[in-house]
Amino acid sequence: MKQRMILVLLLVLLGLSACGGAAPAAPPNVTSSQEFAPAPEAPPSGATGLDASGKTTNAGAPAAGEPGQSAPADVQRLVIKTASLTLQVENVRDTETAIRNRVSELNGYIVMVQSNGSDNDLVIDMTFRVPADQFDTALNGVQGLAKKVLSRTLGGEDVTEEFVDLDSRLRTLEATRDRLLDLLAKADTVESALAINQALTDVQGQVEQVQGRMKYLKQSAALSTISVSLRPVPPLPSLIDEDSWQPLRVGAKALRDLIEFGQGLVELLIVLAIWLPVWGTILLLLRWGWRKIRGSGKPKAPPAAPPAAPPATPPATPNAE
């Protein structure tokens, strides 16, 4: 009978911890292209709002110390701040170094650096984290290094509601764990001790899970994340039309062509000198053959006629007297 009562009480405790253990859904991100959304107006009487220090207050609740009322618990807002910037800068490398120095001065750290391109086409993407109270200082300092701000996006995720729900769940689980420890101390059988110990292990696992999530939310809200893309300023347009006549370019092209022609001519002479035994022999054979053909094709000249005898001199006739 006593074992049944212990098991029933154990099931009731586990049921209570399961009912208070549902994790709340995270609120959607709040993103703005200029600044964060303005603070809401003062809530009506009886509603929960924020005071000047950023803590939740109950506007309609009476002050602490009034009879019949208890003082409201102050809960600090947890907001995870993020920013994304695209900047045009004169020198990408120098700006990266300046940002590194600025982050170090603000007790932050670099998360990621990625570079693409080189020289005038170099683009560097950086991601760094700084304390939340230095978020505006870091943002203004980075923007001051830019020649032009191409894009600017700020965002904030309010995780206060999730943190408060996790805190309530943690208290319930801790209370359940304490009751299980009392039952485990009073268990008089091995079966009861094993069952209580198994339930205690499950509850302890849930406690550690909730504590880890709460620690993550605290650290995320304590450090803000800023992503920066650094791009070079584009060069000024050329004042000279590339399609217009440019004597220097024409002269350079002519000189380059002349050098190429000289190189080709020298290469040709080298090749001919190496092949001289081959093509020289062929030329000699062709010349010999050509002379042979021309010599055999000429007609033979007729024999020369003997020289003609000189004419006989007639005898001289005496002169008649």
C-alpha cells in the first residue's frame, strides 16, 4: 500500500513538471532599415510596461508596502541586437585594420573575416561582436570610416518573455527535484528507489537543458553582432574615349608588329640555315637538270661554208696611142 502511494505521488510530480515544461516559441525578429522600432506608448492601468531604466513595471499596481499587495518583480529586458552594413571605402585593407582596432578598444572580438578579389576589386566581409552597451558606439565608429553607406539594416529580438517562462519552468523543475530527493530518502524498497531515481534523472536533465538555454539567451543579449561588407570606391570614368584615335596606341602597336616581324624573319633564317644541306642539294640538282634539258633541246648549227676566193684581177690593157 505504501509503495502504491509513492508511485502515485511520483506520477503526480512528473505530471506537474511536464505541464510547466513546455518551451515557449521565440518571438519573431524585429528588423528595420533605419533604426529600431520606437518604444510603445505607456500601457493602460493594470498593464505591464517599461520604466525609464528598461525594466518591466506594473502601471496599475499599487506601490510596494501597501496592504494586501506585493511588490512586482523587476525583470530586465533581454534584446539581442544585430546590424548589417555595406560600406564604400577608399582603402579596403586600411579600413579593415581600423575596424579591428576599434573592436579591440570596445572589448569585442572578430567572429569572421572573408576576402574576395584583389587590388581595386577587393571586397572584405567582416562579422564581429561587441558588448550591448557599446553597440551604438561601434556602429557609429564603423560608419564614420566609410566614404558612402550603401545599405544599413538594424534588428533586435526581444527574448524577455522566453527567459521569464524558462525561469518559471526552472523553479518548477527544481521544486520537483527536491520532492523526488525527499521520496528517494524515504524509499524502503529497491523497486521504489529505482523508479524515483529514474524520475530524478529525467528531471535533472530538464533542469540542465533549461539552464543552458537561459545562459545562451543571457550571453546573446549581452553581446551584439555587427556584419560589415567593405567595398572599394569605383574609379572615376575615363575622360578619353577609348574608341577615338590615339597616336600613342597606334605607335605602340606598329612597334610591336615590327618586333614580331623581325622575330619571325630571324626564326626563318635559322630554319633555312639548319635545312641548308637539304634544300641546297635540291637546288643544285634542279639547276643541273635544267641545264641538261636546255642543252639537249637546242638545234645543231650547219657546217660553216668555205671562204669564197677573192675575185681575179683583170689584166691591165695598154693605153692606145
